[in-house]
Amino acid sequence: MADQIHKAAMIRSIENLQLPTSFIQALDDAKQAAMVVETLHCLEKLNEQWN
């Protein structure tokens, strides 16, 4: 993930959602990063609905 500000925000989301550190490692792989970001957005929406 080239955008370091966006990457830092994604790492905070991963930590807040208590997801495995493998999600953070996947952010460095272009193919996996897009899927991780999409997954995080979906999980954040679900988390908002539950709270």
C-alpha cells in the first residue's frame, strides 16, 4: 500500500477490530491490500450496526 496515511488508518482499523496481524502484513501486497481494505470497510459497517 503506497499511501502511508491510508495504510496507518487501515492498521488502526485492523487493531480496533482485533483482527489477526496477517491483515497488516497483507497491506504490503498490492493484490491482497485491495481485498483487505474492502473487508475492513464491510466489517466496520457491521460493527457500526451492532453498536
